[in-house]
Amino acid sequence: MRNRFTGAMVAATIAAATAVVSLSVTPISGQAAGQGRAAGAGRGAAAPAPRPARIGKAPNINGIYQAINTANWNLEDHAATDLKQFWQLGAIAAVPAGMSVIDGGTIPYKPEALKVREANRKGWPKTDPEAKCYMPGIPRANYMPYPFQIVQGNKDILFVYEFASSNRIVHMSNHGESPVDSWMGWANGKWNGDVLEIHNSGFNEHSWFDRAGNHHSNQLVVTERFTPRGDNLFYQATMTDPETFVKPWSISMYLYRKLEPNAQLLEFKCVEFSEELLYGDLKKKTE
């Protein structure tokens, strides 16, 4: 059993690791979306350098990506419905219908784990880690309704997520194991031809896969595959967790690269938006 640190110590560990990868990753001129003319720049601004097709022997997957589906609402098939507790918002608060992104259609839960999912759903949204501005975990971080950026150099690869300022380092050499359980886990990567394969482990048990209460234990292992398809990436992830599921299961979807010349990640530091949800009942009641 891995030792557990407090959230603050885990955050400090991630920050230190990010500083290290910033030194080891060597950006290539013109490689990422957003390196063209800045928003509001004058017409005389220099044109961006051509995007190289490869970085060393690997395909160039630098850029800002975003999923265009309803997986963050529910990985499984689901009909459109209303959120009765937010009736004042009318159609704004409705859940859009969506098709399953799961191979085989449904998640193969163990009976006791299925009961936990139902309890998660009954407590939503307060039970959802997203509502509390916790880091989303893997694979959820890749299909939330927020963009993320891949920073690829000649060594390790950095994923930076707009939601909650999350990030993770994909260790392309010197593979190891996570010293602590954490929200984003520990990622070891390799190139298999032109496919980036990432083995993720070392998760805590607190993240969800979507807003529908789909969950896992701290034994979760996620194997990801990023396959370049033109400007975009075909994304596959296989989840293995013998404490929660009767067998491994997989999802697949496209991640679309933003091609706007001024594409960039913006800040979404959501802690202040969740304070009332988390601590509102602790406020002193005034007469």
C-alpha cells in the first residue's frame, strides 16, 4: 500500500515535477497551436513558422485539443433529461443526450460497486469531484468540456489541463512508480511506432469518470493510446480495476486540435466557485 500525503504535499510534489519537466522538454519552433499571431496583434506581425511533421523519430502531437462529445456527462448511452434541482435555469441546465463511448456499451461493474455508483448519482452534484474543483483524474481530464495542451519535446511530455490548472508529466524514460496516491496518477510513456502509449497508475480512489457517478478504486490502472489522425488524435483508454470491475473495459473518441492562430489555454482556477458548495453551511447565520 502506497503512503498517502496530504493534498498540499501532493500539490507541492506536482509543482516540483512540473519545474523539472520544463527544463527537460525542448519546444520546437512553430510546433504548437497558439504560436502564431497573438490575439489583437497588428497586421504586420510575423507569420508563424511552419509546423514540423515530426520531432525526432516521433510524430509532432504538440497542440491544444478538446473533445466534442457528452462523455463528461455520462460515458454510457443516456437520454436528454432535466436537472430538477436547477429548474430556475430551464433548458440551460438540461443534460444533452449522448451515445456511449465505451466498447461494448456499458461499464462492467461488480454488484457492490454498482450500488456505489447509484449512491453517487443520488448525491450529485455535491458528490461529484468536478463540482468541488478537484483535479479530474485520468481519463476524465481528456474529455471534460475544457481544452488541454500537449507540450512535446525530445524527452518527457507534459499535459496541461485548463480545468483546475491540472497537469501531468508523461515519463518517456526512467520509468518508475508513484511514491503516493494522487488525483492524476503516475504516467510512464513510450512510442509504439507513431502511437503514444501511456501506462497510468498510482491513483487515489476519489476521482470519477463522469458526472454520472462512475467511479473506481485506488487499484485503477489506465492504459492510453494517442494515435495521430490528420490534425487530430484518436484516443483510446483501457481501465483495469479488479476491486471495482469484473473485467477491463475501454473507451474511444477523437480529440480535436484547435487550429485558430491565437489558440491558447485560459485560466480556470475554480476553487473560489466551489467554496459556497463546500463550506456554505459553516457560515455564521445572521438574524
